Amino acid sequence: MIVRGEDAAYLVRGSLAFFLSQDRAYWYELHVLPDDVRGTSIGRISVSGSLSLGGPQGETLRGPYTLVRGTGERDGEWTMQGEKRPVNRLAAGGMANSLALLEGVDFSEAAPDGSGGNGRLVVEVSTLEGKTYSFRMRPGPQPAQFLVTTSWSAWTYLVNELPLKRAIPPVSDLLLQ
């Protein structure tokens, strides 16, 4: 490979064509939470507010609720504050994993504090090590897309509806019947 403007030639194994043909979003780190947050490292999840997803079913993501992971002998067991019914540990663990892996499709140039006519949802995630991260969601520029702003980054992420629905299930999906 020869780089324009340089006298040197570079030998590479394989083809760079795949990488050079990717659009700009391919090169971005679009995970909403920092890399050190894993589903297994999340100890508390709080959801407040509401966000209308629109669409034909008129679904809404809504709080308030707070899930807390047990520690020590109760590791892996989740409780919901103010709720007597037991929490489905698989559903709560799945929520923690989905939040840890929540990823945008691009960055947005929208102002971080713009108003959203369909509500606003706030999620706060605390790790077992005591770090806390919060992010806000509001309607995005296209149907089924949402803007996510965080407390630790200047970036606004553009996130599709399906990953949000996996990451923020309704209370009824988190509790055992």
C-alpha cells in the first residue's frame, strides 16, 4: 500500500478495502455506558419519567422503579424497592446486560437539553464499585429513534427503539407473577 504524499510504501496482510469502505459510524465508540460497566458489575438501576415510543401499539417506557442486586450470599438476586413480589432474576439480569451493552447507531448534533414532546426518561445505573452514571432519553429526529444524553459525556447518542425496549422493560416483565 502506498500512502499519498509519503515516500514509504507499507506492506499489509490482507485487504484494507473492507475497512476503507465503511461509513463514519463504523469507527465510532457508540456504547452509551463506559467500557468498565458490565451487566455483572451493575448493582442498582433506577428508572424515572416516561418516554412514548409511538408506533401503532402506543408503547411507553416508564418508571418509577428501582432494582437492587443482592451481594454476598444473595449475589445475583434482585429486589425492587417498594415491591413485595419477587423479581425475576433472569429478567433483571437481562436488563442489566442490555443497559451495559446499549449502543447508539450514530452521534447526534441535537442540543443535549432540547425539549421532548413525548416525555423524558431518566435511567441511573450504579455499579457494585460505587460509580453512578445517569442518562436521559427523549424523542429523536426520526420515528423509532431516540436521543440519549449522559452525565459523563458531551456526546448525544442516536439510539434505535428496539435496544431501548430491551434495556428498559416494564415493571410487569421484571416481577414474578
